[in-house]
Amino acid sequence: MDDFFRSPDNGLPSNPVNRRFLRKLFESAATRLGLACDEAFASSDGGLMDVAAAMEALSLPCSVEGWAQSTIADISAVSGAGRFPDLDSRCLVIGWGMPPSLLNYIDGSGAVFIDLEIDPIRFTAHLKFCARTNDRSTEEALRKLRIDDAHSWNDAAALMGYFARRGGRSLFDASVSVGLFVGQTSVDLALVENGRLVRPVDAIDRVRDLASSVDLLVVKRHPYEPGGAHLAELVRDIPNALWTNENIYALLCADNLSFVSGLSSGTLREAEFFLKPAHHLIEADRNNPRRLPRSCSPWYSMPATIASIETMTEVCVSQGFLDRAVRVFFPRRADLAPPSDGFREDALDHAFGFRWGLDGAQQGLPVLPRLELDRGLGASESVPATAWLGEGWSTPEPWGVWSQGELASVIVLLESQAGALAASEIQLTGQLFTPQGHLPELLVSIDGGPAWRPEVRRTAEDEGAVTLSVPWPKASDRSVLVVNLHIRNPISPLDAGMSEDSRRLGFGLRRLGIEKLAVNRAARVGAGGSCRAQSLQHMETHCNSTADMA
């Protein structure tokens, strides 16, 4: 069984593979023990349970909001309307990520449940389960399999050593204090608090307070939701926030990471083992004791051996699920100790086929070069300055790198203190993508400040290249500069009928530098002249050259 309310009936995609995985994993032991197995799931997925009728009986809308409310509702009164399975003390329910409403329903029927998920500690040598139950005898069987935290501490130490050999010790620079906000998938049982699906922006005040305690707040998307639209509001409303694509465990190993924050991400639990303070911004209903059966145990970490015939015998004998013949065949429960080699250690790794955030070839944090006044650095694939590239860039090429999408960030480590650069301007030299007369609208913001329309000049060295210039915004004592390039109307070569390339391009960066303003230009820019107002309309480049680069 799983969270069957999360189904197409409520406008949500179901995820039957986890339920099927449990069925097959436990079916071998159950069949050999003479126990019948069955699956219970929504009719919209081909099962028997009528989720739409249950929602109507609960007076809840068939929507994402209704699903969130269903996770804490009393569903016992609508079991008939929903055609829920009849449960009693003779039943053992093994489920994947079951919500409080279902756990309470099972417990109220007198049945025993084992609720399973992949353990949130995922940096260890092998994936493992976490499990909880409402039965004391079953809990004792879980305790025997429990993997204690010593393994996690050891594996975290080994991972810190791994990244120490493969990159920088700090994110950006040791002088910069950094906080981390970790994202989750936008629809997640772990994001339901008081029957309501929480969005990152709902915690904006607390996140803003945390961000104010550091120089930069980096935001990491969940790998299952790379778009991160639900996080964009957070990044937009916090001046010193920026996206990061760095490996999550490399980030946790950074010496200058001051804290890890998030709504309820499992990374918050992992942060402890990397000696980083964690800030949980919500109390999810699924782990709130007030929402769970009073008999519900804590979560226990354990291997796939929970599905072995030895462990299932111990659980089933204690509940009277097995007949006399099986009782005679197997030892008494008190004498039965599940062997440590019941399942291969990598059984779950093999079943799931991937590891969250772990890659055998993963490099550590990049070591950023420093940018000196009046000396720019290129952005081609072979130069160290590509380490500056943050969110929104394509793969660097021999000539430089294209922006991809509506926002492209560059994180620059300065040789001089920013306060010494007040009479300077930031210059981005490159190529506008202007197929068939299409002209990108570009704005530039620095360190979360207001977006400026840059002054645009052709370069003397290359007729097809332009330089975008914006004045240094204000004095600062930070040694890291965050430049955001906003592209209002990017277009892909595919949409322009040029090629099959679907990247939404706007600006091809070749070089970034900081230059002293000439006296006459400094006066004009300081007076608020053309740097804000100058249009890009006269800056069209030759379509042939942009087509070749794209």
C-alpha cells in the first residue's frame, strides 16, 4: 500500500513503482511462509479503491489542496465509500511513505503496519531503508536490524576527505560567509504541515533572517525538479540569494558554510554528520507525533534484510499470522536473530539504480581565479574563469559560452576589495543572439541590487562583438561579486528555424572585466545618463555570425 490519495483523481501523478517494489521484495518471504499478499491502490491506477468517492465523502476538493488535507483527515468514516480494504488484527500492512491519515486508519482497525521509505541519509556506502511500526513486538524486530549512526559519521568523514582531495575548501572564497537553502520537489508529503502544502516562499521571513546573517545564500534545487519554479520566488525576493549547481555533498563539506536551511529536506538531517547547523523551517505532519498513532515508533534505519524470511518470520510469529506447522518449523522468536548477511549490502542500490548526489567521478568545489582591475578574463572552455559561471549558462565552447534561459549568473572573486572599485564599471564582452532581427532585451544586476539596462558598445577588435557596461553600484567590503544577466526574451535556434538546437539563447559571453571609468564617461554615468536609457536597437549583429556560433 502507499499514499493512494496521491492519484490522478486529485490531479497528481501516482508513483506505483515503489508499491510494486515492496510487493516483490516482501512477496518471496510471505509466499514461503504461506501468507497471501495483495495490493491496495486507487481505481484510477487500475485498483479497487475509489479515491474520488472518498474525497467527496470527506467534503474535500479533488485537487492538490484536497490531497494535502486528506493526509491528516479521519478517513475511517469514508472507508465504505472509498472501498478501502477491510483490515483487522490478522493483517500486516507494509506501505511506502504512508500519510498520517492512513497510518491512523490502519492502527484503528487493529492491524499492524510497517511504513517504509529510503532513509534520508543517502551519502553512506549503501542505500538503506527507514522503517516505523505501531506494534511493540515488530518494533523489537526492527531494533535488531537497526543501523546505528556510527556508520553515518564514518561515511561522512570519508566523504569530507574525498572532497578535500578534489577541490577547494570553501565555496567562492574563505572570506565569504555562505548559507545554504535546499529545495524539495514541489508536491511532497514532507511539505504538508497542518494539512496544507507549504511553498518555500511561505517561509520567506525566516529565510530572509537567515540570509541576513551571511554574505551569500545559495539555493540548491532538488534533482527531481530541476526547473525550480517554486524556488524562484525565494531567490527573487532575497537580495543576496543565488542558485548553485554544485554537488550537495561538496557544499556540505565547505569550510565557509555557516548553516543549512530548508523546509523539511532530508539534507537537513544529513548536515549534522558534516558538522553544519541545520534549520528546519516547518514541522511536517508526517513526522509530527500529534498527527500519528500514539503507538507509532520512531524511524529506524535498516538494510533490505527487513524483507528476509527470518525477519518476516519473527514479525509474523509474534502476531499469530503463521499456523502451527510453520511455528514448529521455525525457531522461537526469542531465539531468532536475523543474520547480518540476509541480503546483499547493495540490494537497494541495485534496485534503485542510482544514488542521490553521489557520483564516483564527482569533483569538489571549484577554485575561483581572482579578477584584477583593468584585466579581464575569458569565458572559453579552456580557461579557469569558467569556474565563475553560475546558473543559466550552457556548456563552455572554444569561443566562450551562451546564456541559456532568462537568467544567467556569474560569481566573480575580486583581487581588490570591492570598495576600491567605486569609480569602475563592469564589462561583459560577447555576442548578442539576433536571428532574423530578433533582439534580446538585456538587464544587469549586481549583488541583488536593481537591474540596469547596460550601455552597449561595439568592440574595436571584432565587428560582431559588443560590450555590456554597468557602473559599479556602491561601495562594499565583500570580495565576491555576483553579476546577474537578465534576458527578457531569449529564443532558441530551433524556434528561429536555424537548427535543431533547443537552447534559449540571448548573450554569448567571451570576456568579463572591471575597468576604470574614463573621466568624461564617469561624469556621464554618474549623472544617470545613457547607462540606463540606451536602447539595444542599433546593436543588431549579423545573423550569419550568430548562427555559426550557435
